[in-house]
Amino acid sequence: MGSKNILRFASINIQGDTNLERVVAFIREYKPDVVCFQELMQTSLEFFESALQMRGYFVPMTKYYAVFTDHQSPVVPFGVGIFSNLDFSNVRSDYYYGGVGDMPLLTINDGVTDETTNWRVLLRATITKNGDSYTIATTHFTRTGDGSTSDKQRVDLKNLLAITEKCPELILCGDFNAPRGGEIFGALASTYKDNIPPEYLSSLDTELHRIGKLKKLMVDGLFTTPQYEASEVKLSSGVSDHMAVTALISKKS
């Protein structure tokens, strides 16, 4: 690595309030400088700030049951978040689908999500460690459910890249709901460096996922612009329905 200053990084789709104890235990053990969450409930913001001793920022995408598998649980806003015990600056959110008017209630029929009821947003912030700044962004991208590519994904990706291309440097992570080897993931990987090691064939945790035994789909990503170098990139199971992505990231000199 070009810099001796290393950022410990994690990104997890936490499935609402379903896996809070597992998520907190994992973060406490790994001790990241910054962690990005997808499917974060707004009501969990203060919980994570207290449990992890980190400051957090949250941006909503839709409303749904706090515990996804319990439709008696409260309906609350959920979206994406960034947490860190380091200094934040330049915090910004940009919707690349929706974001205007009343926030929708997420609608799922027979396991198929009505994507018009789920806004899509990019949350980004600058994190500073020992004088080095890192621009980190997270998103939860448009879903098809079976790993195929939809026209809506194509439009949303175009809108997303129109936002990210304005960032001269970027660490982009999240659940992209589009498998590696497909059109959407491929477009991201042709624009940014795909840092997920090739030996990982899936980022879904079949032991914890509500659907159970799924086909292998690498849908969680860690992409970077050339200013950054990621090492020790790993996927860890037993945390949520998606595996946790961790890495050590430095700035090249």
C-alpha cells in the first residue's frame, strides 16, 4: 500500500431489525473505522450510535416492517446509513429514483417487490483519518429478485452513475441487487475497480436468508476509483441474510 494510514471498512445489508444482535457482535469484534448499512431502520439509528459508539447518518428509501419477518412489528422508514467514530464532512444524499412527495410503503406480492414503492438513494460522506480523507458512498440498488436485468435497473444505473461521476474519488459499496457477471454489475466494474475477490461466488447467506437455499448470487459490491487500494477484502457469514463485506483501504501516494 502506498499509505501507512489504513481505514478499516465494513458494509452490511442488515435486513432491518432482524439481526441486530449478530450485527453488533460482528462490528464490535471487527472494530471498523466506518461501517455502511443497507436496509437500516430509522428507529435503529440511535441504537447503533449507542451500541457501536459511532456517529451515524441515515437516509430513508421507503417504509416497511421493522422486523421484516414479523408483519405485526411497527412500520417505519428504512434506507441506508453510514457510521463512524472518525470526523464526518460533506455528508450528502442524492435520490436517483423517487425522493419527491410522500414516502411510499414497500409493497411485496408473492415475493416480488413493486420497485415503484422503493426510492433509491446514494448516501456519501467524507471521513478523515490522520489527515487522509476518504469519500465513502453506499446504496441499495434496484431489485429484480431473480438476478435478471430490468429496464428500470438500466435507467436507475444511468442516473446513479450521473451522480457518482461527479466524485473525483470514491469508495462505493452496497447491495446492488444485480449479480456479478451480469449487465449491471459489469457496468459498475467497467467504471470502477471491483474489489470483491473472484473466489467469492455469492454474497447471500443461505442459512439466514428468508428464502433459504438460493442460487449463488454475488450482489454486494465494493468498488473504488484509482486513488484507493483495498486489501484483505473478505465476506463473512453469520451476520445477516447478506454476508458482511470488510476491507482495509488506503490512499495511494
